Amino acid sequence: MDTALLIWDRLVSWTGIFTKIIRDRYPKLTSALLINLHQLFGTKLSFSTAYHPQADGLAQRMIQTLEDRFRMVFAYGLELKDCDGFTHVLCTLLPEIEIKYKKSIHASTK
């Protein structure tokens, strides 16, 4: 449970959590750590069925969307000046991209 609390303190407090997580039945994803994390977060855990095309497609769509956003952000290099002349180091924008993605409404999760 100590590792789960550390993850809660260092990761979830920065990024937020999901209320429901759908995953496959891969044995490594049912470890004691992950069970403790689900209990600590209060998330509802749902398992997808084998070869479930909607669940597989959902993950692939998420990966493609994030790749597209990262490609747009890093097309300008690692630094970007705004209209006020302030220089942004783009790697510091990654948490913001992640949070905006998680909060956005997706066609498959309406």
C-alpha cells in the first residue's frame, strides 16, 4: 500500500484520476499494486472481453490523437516565444496537454 500512496501523492495529485477504467485481462495488470490503486482512487474497474474491437479501437484512437498533438507542439522546436516575447520550454507544456486531453469529451465516451 506504500507504493500506491506514493503514486497517489506524486502522480495523481498532479494529473487527476479517471472514475472508470476499462482494461483487458492481462495478468500483470491485476497485481496487488494495481488493486490497491483502484481501491485508493475509488475507480470502477471494468474488464473488456477478448478481442473487443471497441476497446482496442479506443486505445488506438487515443494514441493517434496524442501523437498528433505532440507533433503539432514540437513542430516549432523545443522553445516557443509568445506574442509578449516570453519563451516557453515546450516540455513544460506536456502536463497541460495531458490534462486537456483527459478533460475533453470523446465520441466514444459520451
